Amino acid sequence: MSVYSSVAPIYTPPTEPYISIIHQDADILVLDKSSGLLSVPGRHPALADSLATRVQKQFPKALIIHRLDKDTSGLVLMSLNRKAHAAIAAQFEARETGKSYIAEVWGRVEPAEGEIDLPLALDPDNKPRHRVDHVHGRQAKTRWQVIERGGHSTRLRLFPLTGRTHQLRVHMKALGHPILGDDFYAEGEALRAANRLLLHAEQLSFRHPDGRAVSFTAPCPF
């Protein structure tokens, strides 16, 4: 008997482009993930399609180093050998990488920049959503800068100083400016304002396994 429900999850990942490679060398692949595509396969067979499984059809030894939420687009890094994987994964663990995201958020953000320092934890009553939790939460910090203000929204550049699940999405909601199109944390007009989550992993910098400092950028699609 199958351990899965007979009702498959609704999952229609984009297929164009099937894979978008920003950079390739003997050690790493830098990819631009589409919104709507899982970084790794889910537990249900209907969720088997993912960036990792697509890449591994062409590069069987490729291993994913970090993940993006399904609905977040942008840069994802994969290793092509165990030595490279260990070298870069250690940088993520030690918070030695540099990351920036572009987000379109609801409302007019008046300060030019700021920092959010709010601990986050899984919401046990609303999984897989997360919440600000000052008792059980883990430290989470995000810096932000205004890029442009529009009539009903503000374009921000976000710098996650920690790497908690849904960190940017929960922090923006806590700021009072949820990310447009966020079906977990936005409501009403903020949810209906976009047909996808307007969050994009724009820039990633780290030390290449050969010792060089490198930085990659994926143009924002919105």
C-alpha cells in the first residue's frame, strides 16, 4: 500500500527554460532557478521534478549546496565534486558568503534602509509557515535598502545576514510590508498584486574552491 495520499499535490513547474546555467567550470555550476520550481524533489512522487534532478540528468555528480523556496527565483549553487562541495558548504555554514535579493513589497517603505532582528521558528499550528517567536525562535537578521518607491509598493534590496527558512518573507511581513504575491504571508491586495512571489536571489559571492573571490548575478525577471 502506498504511503502517499491518492490526491497528488498541485505542482506545475515551469519548463522554459528547463535549466539556466549562469556559470560552469570543473568545480561548480551557478544556476538561475525559475519561480515555481522546487530546488530539490519533494517527498510525494508528484513533486519529483526539481532543479537538482534536472541538473543531475546532465551532470550526474552535481550536488546542491543551498536551496531557494519553490516560488523564489534566482541564483542556486551546485558542486560538481565532493571537494568543492565541502569547501563551499563550509562557507555557507560559517556565514561567509554574500547574498542579496530583490523584492517588491506592499506599501510605501519610508526609511531609506534598516535592519530587522527578529527570531524565527516553525509555526506548529500552520506548517510549513514560520513566525516570529521570541521564546523558541532562532536568531534571524535581515538588512534592507529601498531601491524605488511606487504608488502601492516599494522595491527593496534585501541582505539576509542569517539563513533561516522563509526569513525574508516573514521579516517583511513583520515590518508591515509583505512581499507581493506571497501566498503564505500576504493577504488581500498584497497577495493579488502579483501572479508569483516577487522575490529574486539576485547576487551571490563566495570563495571559489580554487581560492578566488567570485561573485555572480542573475538579472531580476520582474
